[in-house]
Amino acid sequence: MRRPLAFVCLVYLAIVFALIHIRGIPDKPLPAENYIKIQGWVADKDETNQVIYLSDVTFCNEADFTTKEEYGAICYLAEEGTLPRLGSYVEIEGKVGSFSYATNPGEFDLYAYYFIKGYNFSLKNARINAVSSSYNSYLEGLRSIRNGLASTIEVLFNEEDAGIIKTMMLGDKSSIDKDIKALYQESGISHILSISGLHISIIGMCLYSLLKRMGILVWLRTSIAVFVMVNFGLMSGMGTSTLRAIIMFGLVMLSFELRRSYDIITALCLAGAVIVFQNNYIVLYAGFWLSFLAVFGIAVFSRCLYISKDKIDKVPFGYVEVISSKGIIAKLFCLGRKTVSITLGQMVVGLGNCFMACFSVSFFTLPFVLYYYYEFPLYSIILNIIIVPLMSFLLGIAIVVCLLCELICALAAIAAGGHAAKGAGVTVAIFKILSYPCHIILWFYKHICKFINNFPLSSIILGKPSVWKMVVFYFICGFILLIHCWNIGKRIEESKTGVKSNNKARESVDKTKTKLGQKIKTFILGNQFKVKFILICVAFILLIPVRRGFKISLIDVGQGDGLCIEYNSKTYMIDGGSSSKNNLAKYQLLPFLKSKGISHIDYWFISHPDSDHISGLKEMLSEDGKMDISIGTVVLPAAASIESDAEELIGLIKARKINIAYVSQGDSFTYKDLSLECINPVNGKVYDDVNAYSEVFILRYKDFSMVLTGDATTESEEDIMEYLGDVGLRPALTGDYKNAKGGAESCSRDNIDQGTGADGKADYKIDILKVGHHGSKTSTGKAFAEILSPDIAVISVGKNNKYGHPNKETIDTLTDIQATIFQTSDLGCIEIRVDKSGGYTVRQSR
């Protein structure tokens, strides 16, 4: 078997991955008290934000809370001061807090993120009671070097550039500009902010080459290079991509010392096994997958797509991970180690293969990019062709300038004595000039990203792919690799015989394969380019979302309202605001819509212009530049005072040139089998309360019906009941739903005959009621609830909200009519799926 070590590592990774996915991330209990005292080791610290990261935490004076599990804590100090040294043992007290879970599809799971990193809760307004005298002097020394370099960077560069350089060089993300970080992420170049193979290549291989030129013995120079890289990793925080690159660099050095060939596939698998062995839950981390898949894509998969030329065949695997060329031009054009002069044809081929390398990375990581981020920056391939080569200049100049500045300033201080400050000032001025190319490159990065992001289709929203699609995608990639291996075998055979193989002769010699199978293989090898192109297109098409069926999602927006209706390719939103969650669009609404593959809202209905119903929409409309999600029409209630009540919102809508429509009782929106009939507000009526003119809709699809109430009051409900008495509502039919735990329950609907109940009164029974005003006692009156008689009542409400919603009277009213109650505060996002017959299921996110 070839690569037995790689095979063993892959089997281990597969077993761990399967077990972790079956088990999931466990919930760790926390003490019941709000204010606690803990002890632990200082694992990391952030001087800028006054944060301490503790490992191996024990709880003090918590007699009722005993556990054998390991805990980690993030402590946010109440007062600024000198932080404890790394490796010291501290006692801290503060207000305990838990990390938020993802309660909506697409929402970032903060609890899972910190669990993977080893932290399970936070302490806010924390105070340090005691610090041990002992600490880890080695780690503290590395931190001092990092702080010294960070100070030098801050002196040499302006604030914006310094934040980027510190992130790239030192892994210090505390001061990077948020807008720059977001810009890089949107453009698909955020990987340059992570310390990975490029940094190790520049620092490690340059150091190794220098030691080699000095005549240092092989074992000594490899040992020194690995030692420096490990310490660089420790100094920069040893992220997943950094650890992976250092392990692979160590294996390169080992191959040099043992005079053995370096196999990047084995190195990748071994590095993955080591990282997963250290932390099993890292398999749930996006950075883990993207780091390894990117390297595999550029080092292995890209060779399946390279333009076949003799020069190109000499390119070593992993040229981005290990610098193999003597110049930037040679590296850019993928030429051999000693090639300096290039022809025009070689340049074209080199550029083509450079594009293929970037394309391979984007293509091979695409399923996981979509799985975690839901959209793909289309022009990132072109951007990376421009930006990655410049990174060599940027990092090289920044590293050399900072190190030389530190060294010369230190020597000047020793030599000049009392005139050290003046000498240092002159030195800094000189090095500011020398570092100016870095500013130019970063300025270029910023503006080219902004320029390209203004192009149409700069980001394509495809949604979160299902697991089976991802599996099929990588099966297709595997088949492309198999074709490449077949081609290599064919070329080896031809090189041995000296002539091209005759297909018929090969068919007769190869007795282990069927005649049909050999013909297929021969056909594929004869049409490699076409077959590979078709397979890549099929893989891309596979990831394009196909939206089918009818779904209603009551998004967990905290104390507010947000409801999404999906019917095939059509999408309708009703409200989208919260009084308890800031940046609702950024953290809840946009991730939800993107994860569903939704890039356009056909109609966005606003029940009324209270902040807890429109804050998310206002946030989206207020964004600079183009909107991530386009909107066709915003529908407002046709109330007399709507122009003044929603003046700011209407101004934002008009500024975006979005259509505005007004709706009142009797209006309806229809699409195929779906209809939304407005039953409030009454056209022309003057309302004293903004809540009273809330849009209320009857939603009908097949034999399914649902009433959507906004913040409608009992006054509104009286108008609605009068209207229903005039026009009627469809008689109730039989249906099923599944409860939150997945079991099926039957919704009994007896004594129904053409809209007449057992008592002879009109019966307007519906399937589901979206309870008005978050369950307030000012809505969902007894008469209104009894007339509608829903089987299920869903309530959008924030957990532990200050209003006391849902009100006990409302809950009692719904209980009296035997409605099953679902609350977003308990279940997260509530999704209702309706089949073609009108039957429905209710699912939860939490």
C-alpha cells in the first residue's frame, strides 16, 4: 500500500469526525449563583481589552456545584491595570455569564466556538483577588518580544496599517480595523490575516537558506529552523493554520536531514491527526477544514488542472507552503528553481497555471466555505492572483524593517548613552521611509477590494449545502484526481516503451478489466480536458440551491418579531426587528437568509413601525454600498399616520429606490396556491395606538391556514371579527403536526361542517395563530382566540424580557382553547413545513 501512514491517519480522522458529529458539543453546567469566585491558570491575555483567559478552572466555595469536567473561563476585568503573567495561578471573582447558542439557522454559535477553544463561560466585571508568584517565564518572555514588536509596528505605521501588520505578523487581532477585516472577508482574501504556510515559508525557509549559506551542518540548521518556527507559533498564539504549517515545515526539515523525499499528502494527514488528537472537537471548526483543504487544493488538486508543459512538470508540490524558487517572478510563474529568464509563452503558461492554482483552492474549499459562510466571493480567484504574490513583499519588508529597527535602536541606545532618544528618533524616521512600500501595498489591497466589490455578482449567495451534496462534490473531485493518476500512468508507460501506446493492444493486454471499462477509460484519457471541465461544472451546479416547497420560519429575534415565508423561489418577510438584540440584521437576519440561499425578498411586510419590528430592516437599508439582500417591495399599513410614524424608514426605502406599497383590510397577495389576505387595518380609520393599525394577514396554502397578527390589539381584533363575519373563513380541515421533540400528534377537528360548530355559531378555525404583541394581555382576547380556535399558537418573545411577556392571561386563554404553545424564547427559530396536501410539521432550532 502506498502512503500507509496517510491511510492510518485518515482512518483515525474519519472515526473521530463520526463520533464527534454523533455526540455533538455537550452542555456544561454552571453554578446557579450569579456572582462566583474561581481559580485557574493564565493561558492567555489581552492587554488592550483587559481580558484574561483561564484554563483548568476550579470553583471556590460552591458546595452545591461539584464536577470533574475541565472548565475554561474568559474574564473581563472591571478595572485597568497590569495583567497577571502567563502561567501564573490566579483567583478571580465576578458575574458569571454563558456564551450564546445559535438559535436560528445560519447564526454564529458562540458557545460552540469557545467550547472548541477550551472556554465554557465568562466572568464580567471581574476582580483579581490573588496572583501566584510563580509563572511561565519562557512564555512570558515570548509575549514580551511580541509586545516589543507590536510597539515598533505602531511607531512605524499609521493606526490602520499597524492593526493589519500586527495581525499578519504577530497574530494580534485586538487592534485591526473592523471595516478592513469585513472588507477582506467580503472579498475572499481574509486568509492573508491568518498566520499560515506563507509566513512559515518566508521566515523558516529564508532562515534555513541563510544557515545553509553559512555552512551550518544539516542537522543543526534544521533544528534551529524548527526551533525558531515553534517559538514563532507560540508567540503568535498557535492557531490551527499556524500549527498545521509548523508541523508540515518540521516534516520538510526532517526530510532534508534524513535525505528522504517529502510527501505532502502524508504530511497533511499526519498534521491533521496530530491536531485532532490534541483537540477532538477541532473537526467542527471552520478554520481547520479550510486550512487543510486549501493546501490540498493548491498542492495536489491543482496539478490535475495545470497546463501541461515541461517546465511546469518540475514544480514541486506545495510551492506556496515551501518557497522553492529563488525569486518572486519565478515563484509567481511557477517556474523551476534555477529558471530566471522566461519566454512569452512560458509567461502565458505560468499565468494560466497561477490562475489554475488559485481556482483550485477556491473550488476545493467551496463546499466548506458555503457550509460555514453561505456565500462565495466570485472575484476572489482574480484577487488572490494579484494579492498573494504581493504578500511576499509585504511580509518580507515588514519583518526586516521591524527587526532591524528594533536591533539598531537597541544598539544606538547602548552606544549613545544619554543621546539615545535622539539617535532612536533618527533611526525611526529612516525606517518609516523604508516601511512606506508596505503602506502602498495595503492601500492597494483596500482600494482594489472596494473596486471589485462594486462589480455585479461580487458575492454569490448559495446557502448552506446539505451533507450529501458535499459528499458527492468530493467524490467528483476524487474522480478528477483518478483521471490525473491514469494519465500519469499512461505517460510512464509511454516513456518506458518509447512510443505511444496502441489502444487496441492495451485492451488485449489488460485482461483484468472488462472491454467496456477499458473503452471508457481510453475515451476519458483521450478527452481529459472536456471530461474534467464537465465534472467541474456538474460539481458547481450541484451546490446551487433548489428551493422547493412551502415553509414558514418564526425567526428568534429576541424581544421582537421576524417571520419568513418561503414558497419555491418566492420569499416574503414580515417584520424584522428587536428591542433586545443589537445588530439584528448582521447577526440574525442576514445569516438566516443567506443560509437558506435567499438573495432577494419579493415583499417585505411591515406590520407597524415600532422599533422591535423594523430595527433589522433599518440596519440593512442603512448599510454603506450595495445591500447583501435585495428587496422588491416594502409593504406598509395604510394608516392615516403612517407617513409621520414611519418617516425615517420611508426615507431609507426611497433612498434605496425600493418600491413602497400600502395595504388595508380586504387587500390580498397571491402566488399560485399561496394567498395573503389583509384583515387589518381598516382603510381610512384613525387609530390612537400604533399597535392597533398593525397589519394582520390570513395566510392560506392548500388546506393550511395561519393568522399573522403583528402587535394587533383587542380593538383590532374586534374589527377583524366583524370583517370575518362578513366574508367568512374557510372551514377547518384535518391535519397533523410534529411536536418539538419530533413525535407526531394529531390535531382533532370534530363537529365541523362547512364552517359551523356544534353550537351552531360560525367557526373560523385555523391551523396556527401567530400570537399578537409577543403574548401581551392587550392582544389575543378570549373571543378572538375562541373564534379562531388554533391548534398551535406560536409566540415571538425574548427570554427573560423586562415586559413579562408572554402574559399569564394570554397563556391561560390559549390553554383554555387547547392550543399547543411554542415560544421562540424556549425553542429558538420555529419552522413550519407544509406539504402539498396541507399537512404540516413544526420544528425547532434549539
